[in-house]
Amino acid sequence: MMKVSLLELCVRSAIDNLQYLGDVGETDILLLKRILPHCNADQLNHIETSTKGRDLSPVTDELWRKHYGRTFGNDAVSMVKERMSSRGIKFKWRQLYQAKVREQEELQKKGVNRLKDLYREQNTQKESRKCQAIDLKPPESKRIKRTGPGGSSGSSSKAPAKGRLMQKSRMDFAKSNAVSRQATMARNRSNIRSTNGINQRPGGTSRR
């Protein structure tokens, strides 16, 4: 059975507990090259920020370039390289990665705000197109007065008033028919009496 050295055990333990690593102090650069490639972007940034008085970029710069490519794509890496070459400048990939993250966050924030504005505009348009309730109660000027029990007056709508007028018209029509029938009957009786008076002789005898 092959024995594992104490150094190898320490390296493995460090890799298994990357979330707890902070200031790496004067740890040998060869050990850092074995441990730090296992860090994600947040862990790597935490270790570099926590380590005071030491520049870890000789180990981490290439790691940050890989994180940049995994996050934003290899085409973005090529574009950054071309821009730095054409302008004769060079930035650390950690700085480039953090700047790109901030740029993406700003774009995302603007997009969210834009969506909020669009939703707000749509809601405003929907509210403006909503049907509003209309009061169908007739105006006060078109109501008529009626006298209630005890002489008190109140308002009534046109429909009951129209019903009363129709009822009164029917009653008047019925009365006129009755009067007409009575007048006809009176004329008939008068004609009968006149006829009887002509046919009778003087003295009460009838004429044959």
C-alpha cells in the first residue's frame, strides 16, 4: 500500500475546504498552483482580497482568464485580448472580470427597470380603457310630484304617472260609452212613444 505524504494530505485537505481559506500568507507558490485552480470565482476573489502584502496574480491571472471565458464566452476573451494589443495596454484578468460583472449587472438592472416601466404603462392604459359605471337615475327636473297620504308630497317616476293616465283614459272612455248607450236608449223610447201616439184614435181606440 502506497503511503501518502503529509504534504499531500494537507493539499487535499485545503482543496476540500476551499470555502474556509482566506489569507494564504507565505504559502509556497507551487502549492498554490495546485490548490487555487479548484476555486470558483467567489472563492478565488475572497482569497486574494484576504491575503495582505502579497500579489497572487502570478498564479491567479491565468485562472481569472479561464473564469472570464467560462462566464462570458471565449469570443469575449479574444475581443479583450485584441483591444489590449491594439491599444498597447494590459490589465489583470481579475480586474477585467470584475468590470465585466459590474457592466452585466448594470445592464440587467436597466432591463428590469425598463420592464417595470412597460408594465406600469400597460396597467395605466388598461385602467383608462375600463368602462365606468353610469348613474341611470333620471334627473331631478324630470321627476313629477305626487301627493301622498296626509297631503305630503313626494316624487314619482314617469312610468307610474303614465299608468295612471292610461287608467283615467280608459275610465273616461267607458263613461262615454255608457252615456252614449243611455242616449241611444232614450231616443228609442221617445220614438216608440211617438209611434204609439200616432196609431191610437181619439178617445183611446186604435185605428185599423
